[in-house]
Amino acid sequence: MKSLKLENLTIEQKIGQMLLCRGHLPDNKDDKKFILDLIKNRALGGVQPKKVEDIKEYLSAADYPLLVCANMESGYEPPSAVKHPCQQAIGATNMEELAYEAARITAIQAKADGLNLVFGPIFDIAMNPLSSCVGPRSFGGNKELAAKMAIAAVKGYQGQGMIVTGKHYPGFGESAVDSHIGMVYLNCDEKLLFKRELYPYLKTIREAKLSGVMTGHIMVPKIDPKYPASISNKLIGILRNKLKFDGLIMTDSLAMVGMTNLFGLEECHGLAMAAGNDMVMTSYRIPTKEAYDYMMKAYKKGLVSLEQIDNAVRRVLAAQAKTLKAPEQKALTEKDRAIVVSISEKAITALLSEVKSAVIPAKDKHLFVLQVENSFTDPQTGKPFRDDPGGAANIENIIRIIKEQFPNSAIWKINDYPHRDQIEEALAESMKYDSVVMVAFSRTMQYTGSSDISQRLMAFISGVSHKLSCIILFGNAHAAREFPKVPRIIFGYEGGNSIESAFKVLSGKIKPTGKIPVHLFK
């Protein structure tokens, strides 16, 4: 397989090379055929497959190194893949070599299945505890930690021939707004932006030869009062001209209504091209032909010049060429699998108050209270479903571990948004036991506005605080800032082997060595 040459491409092919489509719409044969035709005609830059099975079909249609992309924030996505914990957990280890290993191991698995571009790592600095866009997705709350971990992760990915797209330029960390539902604003001028948000980018460009950047839907009014970074030539100009970055630049997803509600979906495709993005990541809600037509129309209207298009496509082709590098390793070893387990174990952090150990006596009668799902109705099918913050499999695993390691204890389930009668029952039950251990989940999800523990559940935690011997928190460490004073808080973070590792600390099988990578208290 050989790379394409710019001088051999027509304008129709060049426009297609600037498009990153999101895979074909479900059960839409016309959309699938259009994507495959684009690939066969060398007129598609990249694709994010919706299913692993789609990868081979897309690649079989390509005679050039098509960019095949995915999110891999906690490892490669398929259920059978080995997954590391979230970036916040890796930051908690404070070990660059583990950030490198997590990325390297993920890249080996992804490359073996045909993927060659990762949406990440995340360069955002977790400054605002209310940010539902960052949380456990970030390496931490200070720029030095974020930068050194990002450098290591980028080297781990790129060593296996992967393109990375450090995100979300210039940075989500200051804002509490979720860009999926609203516009993110940074209240800083260019000087502060360089000192803070851009620090990981600058360091990674210099020290890891960063191959790609993803622009976020983020307003910086003191630099560009009109457009967010993803469609701002002023902010992309800073990246190109002042950070001297000459790698691939792509937009974040145009499925996010926080921006498209303000500027229009069709308009955003053209504005993104005109602003200096090399690739436009279209919305997964529209057919690929619609996105392609938007971009072709922008060219025909004169919104973007042929010179701009040529410069963009030159970088797309350069990124595609880099993916031809053979991976240093084609399959995982047992040593690699052991490294992934060790990352989870080294991340576990214990915050102790007036006790010397994170361990609780196994022989005592503890009441383990587990935060579980709420029931909802699917708006598309009308069928009921359960939204489980911890995941049903994780809850089953926790129950098994408690029964094995704390045989004299009992288990009580309480909903994420408990009814008042449920809270009353749980408080009454707690009086029968030596202590209460709360197992809570603080999940960061788009479209939810917050990754904190619900106020209803916090009412229960406050009511039982005098009996709490420990809170085990999985997910966003920032949620602990609202907890009452308790003897032990064990931070399990999320992903990987976080469940097993946190309970190993509670039972004394391993010692907690992690350090909270964000600022919890003022």
C-alpha cells in the first residue's frame, strides 16, 4: 500500500480527504455504499467505524492508508481487549512510564485490528470540579502533571505507528459547561492561555513530535469574540504560527449541539475548513453524503481557497503515510497484561482522617451500601432500561468480592437517585452494624451536566456519616469534595482493574500508593 500524492488528486478527492466520517448510519445501505465508493475513489480522509466488524470492510475498499479512528480513553474499545484505567488514575500513579505503557499496549491492540488514529490523549487540565467534560478523562489538575503524562502517552502511541489527536485544544478545564449541550467559555487572554492551557501542547510538540491535535468547541472571547476554537482561524493560527505546529488538525465532532445550535450544522462544515482545520469530523446523525456536499458547497462558494485545501490535504496525506510504520510489537505478552493490572493497583489512593490505615477489620460486621441504577424509558423504543452508574457487571463483581473478603458483613443497595423511603430504610438498617462502607460511583458522561454524586444520595451519606468507616469512590475524584469527614476515602478511579484493586487496599492485600491528581479542597 502506498500513500497518495497531492498532485494526482482532483478537487472532489481533496474535499473528501478533508472529511472524517462517523461510519454508516445503522441499516442505511445507501450511506454505507456512499462511504465505500468514496474510499474506492480515494476521496475519504478518515472514518470512525461504529463497529469493529466494519473496519475490515472499509479497509478492504482502500488502496491507500485510510485513517481509521476511535476513542481509546480507557484502552481499546472491544469487550475482549485489555483495558487500562482512566487518565485520572494514570495521573494518580505519577509515573510517566505507566502512561507510556498504557498507550503502547492500547496501540498494539488497535493496530492489530486495523485502527491507526486515536482521538486523544486528553491534554485538558482538570481545574474545575464541576466540569462534566473533563473529570477522570484528564491526567490531573496541574499543567506539569498533564504535560509530562501527555508526552509519555503520545510517545507510546506514536511508537506503534498511531496518529494521535491531543484534545481538546485549547482546553476544557476551566469551564463547567458540557460542549455537547452548551458553549464552553475560557476567561483568559493569550498570555494566560500560553501559561496554562497551552503548556501541555507546547511541551508535547517539542518533546514528543506531536502528530495531531483536535480542536474543541471552546470560546476564548479575549482572543476571538465571534467563533469557538474549532472554527476560529485566530485560535488555530496560534497553534500553527506561535506554537509552530505543522501536524494534523481536526475538529471535534460536529454532532455537538452546543456549537451547531449557534452557528448551524451546514455552516460549521465550511467555517471549520476556512478556519484552518485539515479534517472536519462530521456529525454521526447525518448521512456522509450530506456532510460531503456541505464541504463541496463551501469550496464552490469561495469560503475556502484551493491553496488552503491543498495545505490541509498535504497534512492529511502526511498523517496517513505515518500510519504505514510497522508496529514495534504485533500482539500483547503476559508481561503487558501484568503491566495493565499494575497500573490500576498503583493508582489507588487513600485519604485518611484520624486513622493510620486504609484497612478495615474483615471479622467485623460492616454494612456495604452499593450505589446502583435508576430505571428510565428509552425515548426511541419506549422500553424501560436501567442506567447503572457502576455497571451491572461491576456491581456483581463487588458483591462477590465483599462476600469473599468480608464474610460477616451484609450488602444493601441504594439507587443513584433514591426515594425518601429508600433512604429511611437504609438509615434504619445501618444501626444494626459496626460500621457502614459506602461504595459510590461518580461517572463523567456527556449530556448530564455534572459528574457529582446526586444530592439525594448525598443526603443518605450525610445521615449515616457517624457510622461510616470508609467511602470507596469510583469515577471522578472531584466528587469527594462534598463528602462529610470520614476515617477513610479510597479513590478507585475507573476502568481497568479498579474494582479489584480498591478492595485489595480495603482488605490490606496491597498498600495505596497513588496521589490524588486534582485539587479537592480550597
